[in-house]
Amino acid sequence: MENFTAGMQSLATTLDKISQRSGEAISWLTLLMVTITCLVVLLRYVFDLGWIWLQESVTWMHAMVFMIGAAFTMQREDHVRVDILYRGMTLRKQAWVNLLGTLFLLFPTTLLILFSSLGYAHDSWNYREVSQEAGGLQALYILKAVIPLAATLLTLQGLSLALHSVLVLIGVTPGREATGTSQELKP
């Protein structure tokens, strides 16, 4: 049993690291978004210049930050939630809520998004879809490929949350400190 639970902990930690690294990597786009937004404003109002592709790039980066960063945000427990009941629960009850929510809400949603977006992204890649705006970005298929990637990352992070919850329920681990999050669940 120890090998099994150690394997569960190892897998959960690995999945947490995937979310951590993808979130840290994509977070650099926020700096680039701010820089390009300032550049767009400067070009438009000081030099009376503007390019659709430059403005679109900010929208695309914004979409990528939210989609790819969702798993990282979930891993850190930074999503907005109304937890009137949850925060007062024991660690064990929180683990049950997390496990059941992951199994019956998160997984069906992310798997639906994943499987329904695969064909959408595949068709976009086949046609080498471009922006419908004149002068817009030419590789819309890259943005559409982020949709199944985001669903995959959220599913993997959900698996990590489920594993951590099971470990709490069987009494192997006292909480989520193995995930690297700074927040701890209440005992």
C-alpha cells in the first residue's frame, strides 16, 4: 500500500509541476501584453499609426493567458469561489467536496471541451485559418489549438486535485502542502 500511495503522491506532484511551469511560462505574456498595449496607444495617439495585427495580438495573448493559466490558477487555489460553507469544513470534508466536484463537475466539463474542440482546432490547422480582419494575424489556427491544450491542462490539474483529495481521505497526507501552494486547508 505504501508504494501505491507514494506513486499517487509522486504523480500528483508531477502534475502540479506541469501546471506550475505552464503558468509561469505563460505569465510572461502579460508583460508583453502591457508593452504592446502601450505601443498601440502611443502609435495611435502620438504618431497616428495603427495595425490591426498588433491590436489582435493583445487579444490573442489575453486569451492564451487565461486558457493556459487556468490550470495554474486552479493548482494555487486562486480561482474566485464563493466558499461560505467550504472554508468552515474540516479538511476531510473539503477533500470530499474537492473529489466529488472534480469527478462530477470538472472532468465532464473539461473532457467535453477537449473532445469538442479537437475537430475545431484540427480543421483550423488543415485550412491554415487566418483572421477575418483585413491586416489581421495570419495564424488563427495556433490560437484555436490552445483550446484543447487548456482543457488538457485543466484535466491534468483536476487529476492532481483528485489524487490529493484521496490521499487526505485515506489519511496519508494532511493537506495540499505537497503541491507547492502557499495556502493550506483548515484542519
